[in-house]
Amino acid sequence: MSTPKILDVALVGGGIMSATLGVLLKHLNPNLKIQVFERLEGTALESSNAWNNAGTGHAALCELNYMPDSSDGSLPSAKKANEINEQFQLSRQFWSHLVNTGVLAAPDSFIHSTPHMTFVRGTKNVDYLSRRYQALKDLPLFNDLEYTEDPEVIQSWAPLLIEGRNSQEPIAATRANSGTDVDFGSLTRQMFAWLRNNNVVVQTSAEVKSLTKTGSHGWNLKIMDTKSGQIDFINSKFVFVGAGGWALKLLQKSGIAEAKGYGTFPVGGQWLRSDNPDLVRKHRAKVYAQAEVGAPPMSVPHLDTRVVDGKASLLFGPYATANPKFLKYGSIFDLPTSLRPRNLVPYVSVALRNFGLVKYLVGELLKNKKRKFQSLLDFMPTAVAKDWTLLDAGQRAQVIKKDSLKGGVLQFGTELVTSRDGSISGLLGASPGASTAVYAMLQVIETSFSSELKNWKKELQKIIPSYGVKLSDNPTLAKKTLEETSKILKLTNS
Ligand SMILES: Cc1cc2nc3c(=O)[nH]c(=O)nc-3n(C[C@H](O)[C@H](O)[C@H](O)COP(=O)(O)OP(=O)(O)OC[C@H]3O[C@@H](n4cnc5c(N)ncnc54)[C@H](O)[C@@H]3O)c2cc1C
């Protein structure tokens, strides 16, 4: 297929964000001329690859960071947890629509029912988990949450947490059977395959080197073939920068005022993986714990069932590593070359104000293999080193942004940066990430395609029935949505 001269939409990056936006836009207007540019030799090779992320369908069922404890012992606020769960419901509905219409293959090619558990130790943490449960249990999106302080019940939910645990310290756990494990890599590749079949050029080994604003035709993209070094140019009315950790770099190159003052704080990661069938058989859950003091929220340890390419394994981690790259296959110069006069203050301020985080990262770096393994033993007392292999995870690129009071703050969520005229938009940050890709890409559509949105609303509601409605305010619709998506996605519990 020949490349169109002027594109309507250029998607930079072959990860889940670009794939989701491309599929959404092609459903809303099949005539759009869309092209994807990916610098690596294939799609879904960076953070969206199954082994580079944890595959948790983040719905705040088990992750304590979305619901920090209150300072006065009252029930912690469920606001953020509710928001994250709402966002994940958009993804579930979108994926259900794609399964129903044959865009995605059988659901077990990308999603599996996997109970989400939280496991805590010690009186203080037990008290917090119990209050967290009280705050959530009657909310429509959390009503399958169970709580126990009984080791026997925990053992029946996840035997590996209890076997060999002799300590008398209090323990507690919650479990939500509606939790999921998602192979975001498979999802991404399937969406790109559908786009290819629908007249979208997905060009790999094609690195966008620069973006220049042109008067009437939006943006001029300079593209380098990473194999031959050949340079090409293309114009596009709209550009989405779905470049993961490199999004900041490209937004800076575009020169848009909205990107000024942002920085990126990279955190590398490692996992322990076990394919021992006896262990895999004994554990079917994603079990999250409390983060260590100073640890960034995404470094909360968890022991997970992962199903990748139809094969189940166990994953434990992540262990944070220090690495200046903004992408796993990025450059060690990513951090230094991102420095600009307008983001120096935020960078310095974050470095000075996050002493706990710096101390934590140094501590993680100094951990030898034995000490790393100790973290797993705290979780799973019978773990044996020979069953586990250390792997490199993807690179997290956290957002640093200007703050009028503090100079700069480190933010653990994602942030959409859009030019004033809406012609370019890019996604910074990594969490909650792939799970909420649909919510994030709907934001892109609402911001950059606002004039078309009126005509697209009906189609959007066909694709995502709860679009525009808050499920947490509508228990009947929440129940119906959970039941219907569970049925289509073949998830055992809602
Ligand atoms: C350790 C870890 C654990 C995680 N766990 C979870 C989890 O459990 N659940 C969850 O929902 N999310 C999780 N995430 C987050 C999630 O993986 C990411 O938010 C998501 O994959 C980001 O998708 P993306 O499309 O923005 O970026 P990516 O998948 O990183 O894709 C960006 C692509 O852009 C390409 N690119 C970059 N620059 C250029 C350029 N100039 N030209 C052309 N191409 C370019 C890159 O090569 C890459 O392929 C995790 C992330 C990490 C790192």
C-alpha cells in the first residue's frame, strides 16, 4: 500500500496507547488516514510487552497506593480507587466490543481471571487493611471484596503465602475474584494487526527524529529508517506521541509551550520469574503488599500469576534499579539530554525533596542477589532460589512537573500534554498505565477531536456502553456492566 501524502493522524510509537487510539479512531471514522511509526523492529517491544510489565489489570482492587491510609485512623478515602476502577471498566467494555466484533481473538489470548489480593503483616498494617476494606466493601465496583485475618482462610486463597510461616505476628488479606491478569503485548499486537487490515500503515524500524509545525498541514515529521539510515518526511494534521518514555523527548522537540517545565524520572525494574509447574499450580492470584518506606508506589512487591502466550508462570517483584534510560532500549544520555532551562528547577527540587525515594533506590541498588531473594522469602517463606530467574523489566518514566510552591513534584500517574490548538498530544508517565489506556485515549479524542465528538458520541456509546456515565453512581449499571463484560471476556467472577 502506498503512503498517503498527508495523514490525518500520525501515531508515534507501537505500544498499547497508539494501538488503542488507532482502533478507537478507525471505529469512529473509518476514512481517517492513519500511519504508525515505531523505531524498533516490531510492535509492543517496550513497556507494553508482556514480560516488561506486571500484567495487572489495575482496578485498585489490591493496590494500596491508590488508597493511602488516613492520618487520624478514620476510613481512608476511596475516591482515587473508585476512579481507577471506573477507568478499568472502560477498558473491559472496549475489549469486550473488540472480542464481539472479531477485532480481538478469543479472550484467553489476552485476559484471564486472576483474584487480586492484598496481604499485610503487623498490627498497624492489619488495622489499615481492615479500614480500607470497610471503606470499599459497599461500593458498586468493589462488592466482591472479601477480608480475613484468619491464616487458614489466607492459606486456602494463596497457600504459598502461609506455608512455612512460623511467625505469630498478625496478618490479614483481602481478595477480589473479579481481578485480572492481562497480556498487554498480545492485546497491542492484535490491535495493530486489525489496523493493518484496515488500511493503516504500521511502519516499524521507523524513528521519528523531529516534528516541525507547518502552517496549514499540522506537523512535518522527519522519519529515519533505523536499518538503512534513510530519511523521509511526512505531514500529518494530528500527531499522537505514544512514545512511552521518549514522549517527553519528542514533545520537547516539537517546541510546544505546554511541554516546558516537564521532566522524566526513570526507574528501572527487575523481576524474579518461576516456571516450576508445582509452584505455578499452587498460586492463582496477584498478591500485593505494603510498599517499603520511601519506595515509589510502583515498586510495591507483588507475587503474581502471569499467563503469557497461554503459559502460566509466577512473577515476583519489581525490584527498582537506577538507570538513566527513559526506555528499555533507550540511551544512557536520555536523562542528561532532557535537561532544559525550564525544567532544571523541577528536576533539582525533586532530587532534594525526595530523599526517602533516593535512599530507597540506593538501598535497592546495593541489594545483592541474596538480599533480593529475602524479599521473596518474606512473601513466600518456602521459596527456593533454584526455582527463580532474575529478569529485566521495562523502564518506568515517571513525570516530573513544575509546582508553584515546591518548584517541582514527582508524579506517579500519567499526564496528557496537548498543544493549545490540539494538533499534538503526548502521554507522559507510566501508572496505572496500560490498564487505563482506553480512558487515556478517550481523553485525547475529547481534547483534540472536540469538534467531531458530537457526531461520534453515539458510536462511542456502542463501543463503550457506559461512556459518559459514572458507574460508581449507578449500581444497577455497574452490576450489568461487570456481568456482561465478564461473560464476553470469559472471566469467572464479576
Ligand atoms: C515494570 C513495569 C510494570 C508495569 N506494570 C503494569 C501493570 O501491571 N499494569 C498496567 O496496566 N501497566 C503496567 N505498566 C505500565 C504499562 O506497561 C505502560 O503504561 C504502557 O505499556 C505504556 O504504553 P505506551 O504505548 O505508552 O508505551 P510503550 O509500550 O513503551 O511504547 C512506546 C513505543 O514508542 C516507541 N518509540 C519511542 N520513541 C519513538 C520515536 N521517536 N519514533 C518511533 N517510535 C518511538 C518505542 O520503541 C515503543 O515501542 C508497567 C510498566 C513497567 C515498566
